[in-house]
Amino acid sequence: MEENESDNITRLDYFFDMLDAVEEDISQLVSDENEEATKIGGYECLFIAFSNLSLYCESSGINLEQIEDQYQELKELPANEDFGAFAVDQDIDENNEVINFCKLLEQIENSLSAFEQRCKNSEEVFDEWNSVLIMYSYFRNYCIKEQVDFKKLQKEISHLHSNMKKDENL
């Protein structure tokens, strides 16, 4: 195995660890043992997920602004009028935003698996950049579907990360 291929696999392992961490964080928040469970909804799940994705990108050297640019380019392609490749499933539970978000995470995992299979049969590369783009695209489309103010969400996440860095420096 070439060094680049080995590095890519290691980075992908970290990506999937981050995805698992999102699921674990949400699961922990909604567990019976957590008294705050009644306060979590889809927005909080999205906050957790985007926060973890942002931290992952920062540590991996992936510029989220470039991911956003690529997301916007993909959205504007004529073949993607409804941006169906990353459309959020319509199979939602009107009464439980957390379940809906968990379904979204499952949809992301299925898309990543399908993309990995496609890459095995083509010249495409299954790497962390494409994995981040897929995850990011689903989250952005979820924001649109659920009418979440993306800029406000990003501002809140930046504020949290800034506070975390301040706490580290104490």
C-alpha cells in the first residue's frame, strides 16, 4: 500500500470516528439518565453535528469555506436542480426531531457507503474531502428543509469553539 493511500485511510478512519462521536453525543443527550434530554431537538442535533464537523475540518486542514463553495457549485449545476444527490428524505416523524436527525445521519452513512462502492468501480477517490462534502451537503440541505438560519448556527458554533479555546488557554 502506498503511503498516500495509507494516510487517506487513516484520515478516513478519523472522519468516521467523528461521525460516530456525533451519534454518541446525541444518544447520550437523549438517554434516560440525562435530565436535559427534554430540551434537545433537531437544531441541537444539527449544532452538535456541525460543531464536530468543524472541529474535524480544523484538525484535518480542510477549509470549510471551500467545502461551502463546492456545495454551492454543486447546487447550481443544471443536473442538480433539486439537489437530489443530497436531498433529505421525506420520511420524517412530525413529532420527533431527534429521530429525524438520526435518520439523516443514517442517510449520510448510506450515501458514504454507496460513494465508496462507486469509487471502487471507477477512477474516483474516496477520501476525507469528498466525505466531508457529502456530510456537509446533507447538513446544509437539512438546514434549508427545517428552515434553520445557517449563518446564525455557524456564528453560535464559532462562539462555542472560541470559548473552548479560551478555556484551553487558562
